[in-house]
Amino acid sequence: MAKATTIKIRLNSTADTGYFYVAKKNSRTMTEKMSKKKYDPIARKHVEFKEAKIK
């Protein structure tokens, strides 16, 4: 079997609220860690979300 090109990652909030998103990432084209600005409903504002592994 070939290795899958897309992997699931967890985007953790940098506001330390414990909120996270689950996203897909193409591991062959995006080798660096992913970070996005998204809405954190607990902090009630847009914050940076950084990539972590799903346990």
C-alpha cells in the first residue's frame, strides 16, 4: 500500500482556551508546520491556530 498524501492534523488555539479545529494537509507539498488565523468561540475573537498531531 502507498502512503496517503493527505493527513489529518489538529489546529490548537494559541489563546490557551483548549479549542481546536481538525484539518487535512497534503504532507508532500506542505512540509512545514501549518498555522492559520481562525475564530475561537471561547475567546470570542480571531486568533492564530498552530498545527499539532492528533493523539
